Amino acid sequence: MVELYLIVFNNTHEAMTMEKKLKELSIANRIVPTPTGITHSCGLSIRFNEEDLGNIKSVIQKYELKIKNIYYKESGQYFSL
């Protein structure tokens, strides 16, 4: 069972740009610290709901937003999509 979804970034600017766009589009999200088990490149990630995964992928592509990767957490471990 998937516990959560995260978008991970290369830098803080990318995270803030994505957060702003998701808020403009009324897609629920929350800025959270990036787990050190995933990456050390950026301290901020965006947590989002599973039902928004398709919309978020579309937003990333449509607005050419830069991300490092999308991860999900299952049984206490993180996996990339």
C-alpha cells in the first residue's frame, strides 16, 4: 500500500515554482523536507495525493517544469516512478 507521493527537485527554486503552479491550479500539495534517503540535492519536496498523480504529470509536461523525480513510499521504503 502506497503511503505517500513526493516530487523531488534539484534546487529550491524549482520546488517553489512547482508549488506556485499547483496552487494556481488548485491541486492540493504541501512542501515537506526531502528525506535524506532519497537525495541530498534539494532540501524541499512536494507531497501530494495519489489521485492527483495524473494531473501533476500533465502540469509538469505542459508548463515544462523541472523536477528531479517523483517517488512513492511503500512499506517504509521510497521508490521512483
